[in-house]
Amino acid sequence: MPSSLRRGRPAQLDNECPRCRAQPGARCTSPRGRTLTDPHPSRLDTTAHTEETQPWPYRPPQPQ
């Protein structure tokens, strides 16, 4: 089961936001400090890239 489902939070909150530097699990904030209802687009891109490069479930390489 993906970590985001185990913790009960959306997958897009699993990474740090490159724009506002919100920590994993925390919501993004505006420049004035207001909490955003949706994450920054760059955070969504980061999440998509992470999911592409780290497929789930992880299967270790098989010995030959």
C-alpha cells in the first residue's frame, strides 16, 4: 500500500514543495502565508516524477 494511503493524506503531499518549501505532509502556502487548498503545480510535477522513478511496489533485482 502506498505510504500516502497508509497515512491518510493525498499523494501530492508526500514531497516537499519546491516553490513554498512546505514540508512533506503539510499544505502549500501563498507568499502571504495563507494555506492553499490545492498544492502548487510544481509540487504536483515533483510527485508525478517521483512516482515514475520509484515504482510501487518495489521489487528488488533478482539474482542471476
